[in-house]
Amino acid sequence: MNKEKEVEAYLKNELPEEEKLKYEIAQELGVLDKVLEGGWKSLSAKETGRIGGLVASKRKENER
């Protein structure tokens, strides 16, 4: 999905649960505005890694 379509789907609350989780975590970390403006590629490796780690943790937590 390209950036514009993904942002539009996010704003309409039409994303799959996995994608919603990424956006929720980006918001918690304070980088959601950066993602909405420049897409996921605008994040640093550190920011991306932090989001990935938190997604994995929450996914594991939800399996219990």
C-alpha cells in the first residue's frame, strides 16, 4: 500500500489490526506526525527498531 492510501486508511480507521498497532505505537513514541507526513521511511533505524520491538512485545502479550 502506498503512503497516501495507508494514511487515508488510517484516518478512516480501516487498517488491519497489525497496521493499527504500528500507528498506535508510533503515536505513543511521539513519531506519528513524522510517519503521517513522510511515511515509515522517514523514521530513523532506531525509531523503526523501537516500534518493531514494541509490536513484537504486544503481539506476544496478546497471545497469552
